[in-house]
Amino acid sequence: GAVVSQHPSWVICKSGTSVKIECRSLDFQATTMFWYRQFPKQSLMLMATSNEGSKATYEQGVEKDKFLINHASLTLSTLTVTSAHPEDSSFYICSAPPSPGGDNEQFFGPGTRLTVL
Amino acid sequence: AQTVTQSQPEMSVQEAETVTLSCTYDTSESDYYLFWYKQPPSRQMILVIRQEAYKQQNATENRFSVNFQKAAKSFSLKISDSQLGDAAMYFCAHVGRGAQKLVFGQGTRLTINP
């Protein structure tokens, strides 16, 4: 199956700093990628849809200035958590459908655990 | 708006026995896909099984099968001959054909007792 990677797998940062998380599709091109946030023992919450070559689409309640998304190429999307605070500590997961139209499953990255001190 | 509901926060089963996880959904789509994903302690999301709504036949993947009741909007997962490696969070998900956003249920934590 298709492979999605994320980097880093975990990161610890100080409050007020920015953190960048990368999501790569390794063996397919993805015009769309999705970013999720998952708190302990909870479900995945969709944060935004990353669109190659255009602006990301954010879900209601997600601060676009806080969570910057850039989809610079067909294989790379980045999520930057700006001025991170302890409440931003969470598990962030990206996914990508290998073909447009939603006919196929989505492939998920292994996730990034962010801890803000 | 589409919603997915998993009413069992936790389930447990004895090793080698059968367990069924429940999922109901609400959708305005006439054609859609349903999925069960497994999230083990590593937190990597793994596709367990997929059902296309226009197919009446229930999907089966080895020990995993679904009971898809389209009229009732129900999509349960049956795990036969449960193994210790089946212990995980299980998420039911829906996506409309032509759409790409997955809508997840709340998840069911499955424990396998040896």
C-alpha cells in the first residue's frame, strides 16, 4: 500500500517557539492531504485540508494563524504550530488519499507527538 | 452533515473468542464508503476493512467481517478468533463518494484477555 511519513515522530519545545511538522507521501502524489489532532483516548479531529498549490481549508474553530499549513509540492505538506503553548501539546497525524475523488482509503502517517513545556 | 457514532467506549473479549463492535452513521449521501481503522499502541492508523455502500455483500478480510445494514445505517465489525495483537482502538469512519474528508466515530478500545 501507499506510504505516508511524518517527521519528526516526536518533538519537545518551549512555550512561545514554533514547530514544523512534515508529512510526505513516499510513493504517490497527493494533491490533498489532511491534518488531524488527537488527544489521549479520543478520536481524530480534522484540523484542515492541505491543497497543493493553494490555500489550506481549515475546519471551524481551528486558528489558521496558529496552525500554518503549506503544501509546497505533490509529496509534501507541512504544519507549523506557531507560538506554541502547553495546550497545543497533542498527537498530530496527517493522511493522504492516493487518488482523487475519495474512492480509496486514506493512508495515514505515523503521527507526531508534540509536547510544549 | 455526516456523523458516525460508536456507542461502546470499551469492549473486552477472551482470546480466541468472537467480538462485535458497533457503529451507526447518518449521512445525506446516496453513495459512500465505510471503514474500520485500527489504532494500536503505536498509534499508527491501520485500515482493517472497507465497505462500499452500493455493494450489498458484506466485506470480509480474514478474521474480520462487517454486518452492513444500509437501511438501518449500521456498520458493525466482527472479529473472530480474537488474538492478543487485535488489542487496539478501533475507529469507524465514513466518506462520501467524491468527497475526501473522513468522518470518524469516537472509537472503541478493545482489550483481549489471555
